[in-house]
Amino acid sequence: MTVKEFYDLSGGGYEEMIAKFASDAMITKFLTIFKRDKSYESLVEKLDSGDTEGAFQSAHTLKGVVLNLNLLGLKDCVFNIVEALRAGNLSEARLLFPSVKEAYGRAIEALNQLLP
């Protein structure tokens, strides 16, 4: 799979990334870092434990990573959960989480095809 195919599959913006990083090798380097990032796992843990502030911090970090890597398939759902948590609404965040889980799963599945 090519980097462009990864972005097509995961709902991302390849054109913006290639303009920013100038090569597929640089994009791949940062996608490798994303694959190791623990923000998503931390978000799950904090939501499960009822830690609204911790969940906000994890979701906010994930949002930054998603925006920096132009993972557009994750952008809106992560933004929505960040805003719910910013407002202190843990129950709304929990209702929004399935869309984050689904989009994150698609991105990781595509990433596993790109970076075995």
C-alpha cells in the first residue's frame, strides 16, 4: 500500500500532507509515531474510569495528532468528544466514543497495511 492509498482508505488528506512534508518517507516517519501513540488507549481508560479531566487531556492530545497528520476521517469525531469533555459532559463523551472507536479502528487497520 502506498501512503496516498493509506490516506484514501483512512479518510485523510494526502495532498496537504505531501505539501507539508514533501515526501512519502517523511509522512511515513510521522505515521509510525502515530501508530505508537497511546492517546487513544489513554482516552479509553479515562472514559472507563470516569476521569473526565484525564479523558479530556487524552482526547485533546489525540486531536492534535489527528490534525497534524491530517487524518480527516478522525477529525470531526475526535473534535466532538473533546468539546463534550471540555464542557465536563462525560456521559455525552461516552455516547460519542463509538464514532471515535470506529474511525480510529479504520485508520489503524489502514496503517497496519501500510506499516506491517
